[in-house]
Amino acid sequence: MSISAKDITKLEQVMKAEGPAHYRNRYVPGAEHVGIYRIFMIWPDKLKEVEEVDGEWRESAITFLEVNPRYFRSGYDKAQLLRRLKRADLSAKHKQRLRTVLLEVIGKASGVEFRQYCQLAAKLASGELASALSKLLKSEDDGVRRRAAWMLEHVEEV
């Protein structure tokens, strides 16, 4: 059972529409509403599979990061996935998709998960990634420059 980008986007919309209710009051009904409740209820048990098996759960995890939904506690969800992915034996295709995610994250404000993005960048370090991050150091946006510099430090340590 995999999660599509459309499912993740619908979940994000439902959770934002629910208002200031407690996390659990929004997360479970939101996931139930879009028909992926079962996925999120067993997600903690499947995190190990994201790390160990190149299958649908890893694919769903990467899709989740590509969509980059923002809702209460989404940063913690992303951080968990990133920790697992940095320990995984990733295919070339997954590495490229994740490098794209890393560069997109630089352009947006992030939360608690940014450190995990930087640590994943160290694992995915390449000349291409370092070059792209170096170009972002010239951005007019202070936040983009700062995040690019932090991530580039991790990439260059390798």
C-alpha cells in the first residue's frame, strides 16, 4: 500500500481546515477522510521498512518529502523519515529524487527537520549537489543563503 502525492496533499488540506484542534484530533480524522488512515496508524511500524527495504514504503516516504506537506507536527514526521532514509541503501533514482528535495527545501523556511535534511545531504554528497548549493549562496534571500551554507557545510565535510 503506497501513498500518492495527491493523498498527501489532501491530508495536508484536511488537517489545515480542521482549525486549532489537538494534533491527534486532526491527524487521525484527516487521514481517515482521505482514505489513508491505515497507513498512518501503522506508519511507526513501517519506518524500519523504509530503511531496510527498497519497496513501496520507501517510495511513499520519498513522495511524502517531495510533496513536503505542512501541518502541525509535520516536521517531526519528516525528521523520522529522513533519519531512516539516511541509513538506507538508496538506489541511484532515489538519491537523485532526494537531492532535488534537498535543493527545494533550501528555498523554503523549515523547522525541526532541517538538521536531518543536512545530515541526509552529507550522505548524498556529490559534486553536483555541492555546486548547486554554492550557487544558492549568492541568493538575494538571507534565509536561502543561510540554509544553503548550513547544508553545504555538511556536504563538504564528507
